[in-house]
Amino acid sequence: AQTVTQSQPEMSVQEAETVTLSCTYDTSESDYYLFWYKQPPSRQMILVIRQEAYKQQNATENRFSVNFQKAAKSFSLKISDSQLGDAAMYFCASDVNSGGGADGLTFGKGTHLIIQP
Amino acid sequence: DVKVTQSSRYLVKRTGEKVFLECVQDMDHENMFWYRQDPGLGLRLIYFSYDVKMKEKGDIPEGYSVSREKKERFSLILESASTNQTSMYLCASTPRRGKLFFGSGTQLSVL
């Protein structure tokens, strides 16, 4: 059964606007990590942001922030002031099923983000 | 910076051929992984390894095997390539829980 769900196959946003990408996950664990990865046309996977489940404070990295709702098992990514270079596939991922991450991450199916100039 | 290098960016093989995909990391990471990426399916874990000569099956190991003779090198082997193995293959490594470091991928076409 899929444990990380991205319900938006594609999103489009105007340059300089804000966009939110959704992700939900399924777990009964209390200790886990959540991630957003970006994959531009170069295909290189780039870590955008990471959230430890035990931390209540939402992670932020410059224009990127998350809305982590632990009870709802929701982990959305907000991109503020969208730039053309943000155009990419975005993958949500978790180590909820991987014994602490040593077994790898489980990825969602991805959201293709288009930035309109 | 951590570097994970995949030997080929593009590869074209024929059905039935034995195919080797090589991955090398330069940061002494314990854990290495092979993922397969297909449109609409995201990344799926094929095999992973905790240490030299150790391997574990991921979610979709059928048709694949792996080899880890040295800590820095993790090879994915397609014993007899088939057209349904046409895909993007991503190698990754990590020293511990948390961030995965990825290679730039190998796009494999099996004709």
C-alpha cells in the first residue's frame, strides 16, 4: 500500500506568486522524517527541505516552508515568490516504513510544477 | 560536497543482454540504494545495501540483482534485460538517517 500520497500530478503558478504542494502520508510511528525533493530537467535530485516529526516547529529554507500537521499526517510545501528556476518535479518522501531511514525513503508519485512567466 | 557518480547517463541495450549499472560514492557512506523512476509512479526502491557484501530487497527486486564488493561501489545488474526495464535508474547513498545523496541518473532503454 502506498504510504506517501501526492494528489496533484501537476500545478501551475505565475512567477512571483505563492504555490502550495500537498502531501499526505500514513504511519503509526511517532519518530520519522519527512522530505521534499526537487528534480529539475537536469534530473539531479535536490533536497529542498526536511522535517523531523518530533519537532513542532515547521521547517523553513528561504522561500520554501512546510506546513506539517502531524495529527492529520499532512506535509505540504509552500513556495513563496515563485521563480522560473523553481520549475521541476517535486517529490515528497518519508522514512516512516524504513526502520529509521537506513532502508531508504518512500516517495510519492511527484508533482510537476510549472512556472508561468 | 558529497559526490555520487553513475557511470552512464544514457544507455541503450537489447532484450536479453546482461546490463551493469555502476554507482560510486566518495564519502564513505554505509548505506546505498538503487531506485527506479517512471512517469506517474515516482521513485521505487529496487535494492539497498547496509555494508559491503550485504544486500536487501526493496519493493521491486524482480529481474534485478546487486553487488557491493567495495564500500564505495554499488552495482545494479539486469541479468536478462527486458523492455519493461526501460526506465530511469537513480543511485543514492546516506551515512545515516536523513538526507539521501543522489547520482544524476541513468536513462536505460531496452530495445
